[in-house]
Amino acid sequence: MTGTTASAATAPSRPTAPASMRRLALASLVANLVLLLVVFAGGRLYASFGSSARDLLVVDLLVNLVLVLGFQVFIGNTGVLSFGHLGIASVGAYTMALLAVPADRKAVLIPNAPWGIPEIELHPFVASLIAIGVGVLVALLLGLVAARTSGLAATMITLAFLAIVRQVAENRKDLTGGAQNLSSIPRLDGWSWALVGAAIAVTVAVLFRSSRTGRLAVATREDELAAGAMGIEVFSPRLIAFVVGGAVVTLGGVLRVQSLGSIGPSQFSFEFTILILAMLVVGGMRTVTGAIVGTVFITVGKEVTRFLGDGPDFLGFRWPVIDGLPDLFLAGSLLVVLLTRPAGLLGEFDLGAWLRRRVRGSTSPSGDSSAVTEDEVAPVPASTTGALRTDGLGVTFGGFIAVDEVTMRVEPGTIHGLIGPNGAGKTTFVNLLTGLVTPTEGTVHLGELELNGAPYRRARAGISRTFQNLRVFPALSVRENVAVVDLVAHAHRSHREGVGVDRLLVLAGLAELAERPASTLDYGNQRRLEIARAAALRPDYLLLDEPTSGMSSAESLEMVGHVRRVATAIGAGVLVIDHDLGFITNICDRITVLDQGAVLAEGTPDEIQRDPRVIEAYLGSGHG
Amino acid sequence: MTDVVQNLIDGLGAGSTYALLAVGVSMLFGVMHLVNFAHGELLTVGAYVIYGMRSNGISWLAVIPVAIASAVVLSMLIELVAFRRVRSASAFTLLLTSFAIEILSHAAWRIGVSSTPRRYEAPQIAFKVVEVGPFNIEVWDVISIAVAVACFAGTAIMLRTTMFGLAVRAASEDFDAARLMGVKANRVISGAFAFAGLLAGIAGALWLVRRGQADPRMGAEPLLKAVIAAIIGGLGSLPGAVVGGLSLGVAEVFFRSWLPSDLQGLTDSAVFVVIAVLFVVRPQGLFDVETAERV
């Protein structure tokens, strides 16, 4: 991510995005740490008016915040629900306890513990560090399973893990003391350690979000399929997020047992997991600010409802005792937020990003992009990889032949059209090229290289695509949509020269809109953003799936010029799919016509327009 | 040998309750890709209805239909108030919503009634045992199995012969396509919740007659079993859910009688590990939903 290779003659190959990303990360870090201090000061103020129970409340809030942020690192950045992280925290906390409880106490509590544990007596800090190491290891093993599956399966596996940890803790009495808690854990007094812990968690969460892995993970969260088509592999970012989250929750677990002084099997229960998840989801799981706000909201709400439920004399009235009121508040607020604001109270709001926008908005509009204009920079050298060709490529669904032994060839640097009436198999053909559909026969070659395997591998090999039904990363800014793919290009396409994120945005006419969330763009802009994003991968071939679908003829004409400019600028060949004969003949050097899955004709636009079979297919069946 | 047969009968008795719940869980997953952890709360409402009516001296014959009806009504109400709003949301939101409803229900019973269990007396028939040859057969087990079998048969017939059944099957295959063909989403989903509620109500009645008490959290454990059963059978596959439920019930009984006592506490863990492995190697469940015929 760092490094400064910029060739003097051509466009800078280092995009400015990482620098701006670093500034954003710094702003976010400072803002969220200040927010943490404000929350802490508020808590101390509240505690100074009451009993020592309120001191514990503040400590509790900070420790819970560590756990919430651990969940945030994984859930918030990957969009996969994990119930298992408190299981990891539990294993870590037990490790810490077993290493740090004084030997004379262990001789009473767990005299038969294996591995010489009764004799060990480490300093609590050393024990905590080892515990976090164990937590990371457990997270890695669980993550290897959970990150491989997606969605529901990952959730169920982590849920099962939580239950297993609890059962083992209950049943391995020789090791854990069973349902009798393991007590005499050296306790941490005061509150400063909890504040330090929370600050560490905030720092890790903010830095992870702005790290390379964090950004890739977020792209997979936004759209797994589109991420794959842009060369982003799902597994590793997800695994790393799982492990980093595991480390943070283990820190929280270790702090929690040192604040309580004891640990038992029910301490990191399913109910506690729901509490932590509620804090995360209510505030907004996608940002650190959301996690902090949610933690405070739920903690304050539970404190208020606990007070009311205890039957206080309040406002000159004796309130009834209501058992379970805090739980009702917890479940009620979680449900209301899920039903009305699924992204949480704060949604995408991050304090640092917001402040930065406010400050920059009043000075100058984004200075990065205005520096680059279109004519200043020469196009990058064209790809030299060779032709993109298919040989007898076909696929059958059940008995239906969707694509029938298609052999075709796209020459480097050319714009090649693939046209055919609806249902001719055009999109299926693109899905075969990009690996979304596995062929039943035939091969795809890019130059000398045979393309096979997962979509992300093929994208890294040099083909990137757009989608017929738009698939931008909706919650990410326009710039980040392109920049995150540029990141992939730096790692896997560095032999090609890039034109830079800013120039791609200028080319797409999106420079002014760069900081807007992609979901707020109109249709045409989202189309051009998808093309810019695909171009950022520095592909040898750009595959455009119906780029004019849903556009007026004026817009289509504009799109012709746009596709040409982008293709020239990045030095890539283009395979463009459309059913609009006018658009295709306008833009393409060569055209292949598909009908009912098979090649009907191939040639220059002129030849195609004169071909009687094409006219037949188009006027006979295409115009319905 | 007699042990084996005895265990089999006991296991099928418990398993039929799991299977009735699991069929509901699986059906809801089929139509809206939801693993409904609030489904167990339908047992809880039935238990409190039984407690309320029995403590007023109302006959069991009247109590049971009302308890079953309460489960149907609550199921439809949950769909109407909560799941309808998040129907097109991610699996993440759906799942958390179902958990939120579960906790809300626990808290509501604690506040509305009490966190201490409410007891009612089980009828005589619940524990009646007859000796058939070498076997001690609990009459209620036989009734449970018979009722469950009737329910499965009824479900199969319903899915094959009624318009609603056709719509549910179509929606499970491809909801969007089903909608294009004129299937009304609200009606199918609401109907599926009602039907799943009916099965849960019947499962609840069979279980609750013997249980003898109502408490706020009672729905959680059987529901977890049902979810496991549905996963074993392949979420969305109804025959799979039946087989999953029955085999889970039988497996539990055999584990309990064969495993040494210090390992018994870990039987659930063993099941969970099997589930996790299953998810990794056969995410579609034991029965291939793609090719196996769905009821």
C-alpha cells in the first residue's frame, strides 16, 4: 500500500487514493478516540454522583465496547453474522484464568488439572498476552471453517461453536471447575486499564477498516459476486477479519474476567452474545462510531430500565417492580431498529469522515481530481497479451443448450461486439468467460493462458466486466468503488500501467461526485462507474454486458464515445454485448452474432448489416 | 435386543415432536430463506394457554384445540408485524430479527406472568404405560407417533393437492418466478407461517401435556433441536426435516443409554461438531435438495 513509484513521463501509476485514505483513517481514529473520551468523561461524571456500582457500570461499558468492536471488525466489514466470537473470548479468558490464578488457589479449585496447570502462576499481564495468542489461534482454526462457507452456514457454525465451548467448559470439571466458577483471578482495580483497552480496540477497528484487507473485505460485503469479478477473493479478507476480530474480543474477554475476578461457563453465554450484538446492530455495525454509540445507547437504556424496574420512588410515585424490564428494552430496541433502520441508528455515519467532509467542504472542493485533465496524459500502452478466444465453448442447463460450441476471437485493442436477440445466450456467454458459469465443453484462452477456475482468478488474469443489472458497491463512495479495484490491480496487474483512480473518475465524468455513495448516483452514472471500476483493474479485455440497457438513444450514442475513450485510455480490448444493433455497429470493429446459443455470423459491421441471416434473425424473431 | 427396540420407541416418540417443529422450520426456510428462531415461542404460548385454562378447571378436550390455535395465531402475527417488513432483507437481518422476537417473548412472559415456572397437572393418560411382551410402552409415545405420522401425511397431501401447496412448492423453488406466475407473496408466506404454526401447535400439545409447567424460556431448547434436525435433513427439504427430526430423537436416546455418564454432557457438542462438518462437506444437507423430490 505504501511506496512511491511514479514514472515521470506518463500518468502517475500510484493513485492518490491511499494517501487520502490514510488521512481519512487518521481523522476517523482521532475523532473516535475523542468520542470515546467524551463517553468516558460522561460515565465518570455519572459515577461521581452515585455508589461504587456506577464505577463498575463505567468499567463494564468500556469492556463491553471492546467486545462490540471485536464483533464490528468481522461482522461490520464482512456482513457475515458470527455468534462464535464470544466462544473465542471464553477460551481466551479461561486460558488467562488458568495461567494467572495463584497456585495455592488452584490446588483447591482444580487440583486434577492436566498439563501441570496447577503449578503455573504467571503475571496477569503475561497471562493475558498468552491468552490473546490462544484466542488468535482458535479464531484462525474456526475461521478456516467459517470463512470458507458463506452467509447462513457460517452463522450456524459459529453458533454451534459457542454452544460447544460452553458445554466443554461445563463438563471438563478437572480443568475449568465446571459450573462452579473459577475464582481468585487477580483483579484489575480502578478504570484506567479499561479505558486503555477500549482505546486499543478503537484503534485496531479503525486501522483495520482502512487497511488493504479491510477495504477488500468491505467490497465483498457490498457485493460478493461483483467483488469476485473484480479480482477480489472472498476467503482471505474474511478470514483475516475473523482473526483480527477474534483477537479484539479475546482482549475484551480477558479484561472482563479480570474485572469480575472469576469465570464460569455461563459468562460468555448466548444471551450475552445477543447483548453485544444488539449494541453493535442498534448503533450501526458498519462504523466504529456506530459501535460506540450503540454500546452507550444500550448501556444507558438498560441502566434506566433497571432503575425503573426496581420499583423506585420516582416523581412522587411508587413504581411497581417489573422483573425483566431491561431485557424487554434490549429486545424491543433491537427489533425496532432491525425493522425500521436495518443499517442501525447511524448507518454509514463515521464521526471522522463526517468532520473531514465538513472541514473540506468549507475550504476547497476535492483538490485531487482537478489536477488531472483528460488531454494532459497519454494513454497507457496497449495490452500485449494476445487474443481472447474461445474454442467450442458451450453449456447445457438440464436439456437446454444455452451456449452451443461457440468459437470466436477478440483481437487485442479492438472493440468486438456480441449481438443477438433476447435469449440468444449472450450473458451466459460472458458468464462462461468470467467463470460464473462452468462450461460443459470447450475452452477459453487469453493469449497463451487457458482461463479456468474461480471468477477472481480470471479477473486477475486480465478480464474484467460490468453487469447488465448494475452491481456497484452501493454503500462505498464513488472513489472507493474504483480505488478498491485499483488496490487489486497494484497487487496482481502491476505489469500493466494504470491510469490512476482520479483520471478514471474524470473520464467517467464522476470527479465531482467522487465522495458520494455510489447508491445515490443515477442510472447512467452508475453504468459509467461500473465501467470505470472494471477499467481500474487494468484488464487486457473489458467485458461490457449491455452497457446501454435502459438508455435513450442519445445516451447510447454518448456511451459509444465513452467506451471508446476508456478502452483507448487503458489500452484494453473490449467485448461488448448488446441487443441494440445500432449501438453495436456504431462502436465495434468486428461483430459476432449469436442466435439460440450458436454463432450465426461474424464480420465487420458492414458485412453483418448486409448478412441476410442476421436480418432474418433480427426482423424475424428479435423484434417482438 | 429388547433394549434396542425400547430405545427406538422412546426415540421416535421424542423425535416426532422435533420432526413436527422441523418441518415448520424447513418450510419457512423454503419460502423466505429464514431460519426462524422465534418458532419455539409458539410452544411457550401454548404452555401458558394450557396453564391459564387448566387453572380455571377447563377440560383438556377444550384446552388442546385452543392451545394449538394460539400457536397458529401467534405465528401469523409474528409474520405480519415483523417478518413482512424485512422479507427482502439479508439473511443476517432476518436471523437477528427472529432472535430479537425470541428474547422479546421471553421478557414479555417474565413481565406479564413471572419468571418462576407455572405448574399444571398432567392428565392420567400422559404417563400411562402398558406392557406389551417384554416392552414397556408409554401410551402417549404411541399417540405422539400416530399424530405425527398423520400430520406428515396430511402435509404431503396438502402440498400435492391444494393450490396453496402448489404455491408453497413453487415459492420454495424460485420465489421470483413464482410471483411472476401469479403467486401472491403475502398470501403464501402468511399461509406458510400459519401452517408451520399449526404443526408447532400440535407438537407443543404433544409435548406439553406431559411437561406439566410453563416458563418463559421453555421454547428455546426444542427449537434448537428442530433447527438441527432441519439442517441435518437439508434446510428447505420437508422429507429431510422428518427424517432429521426422527433420527435426532433416536440418536439422543441411544447416546443417553450407551455413553458413559461423564461423556453424556458432551453429546450435544458431538452433534454440533457433526453439524459443522456437514455444513462444510455437504452444505445442502444429507438429502440433495437439488435432485431429491421435495414433498
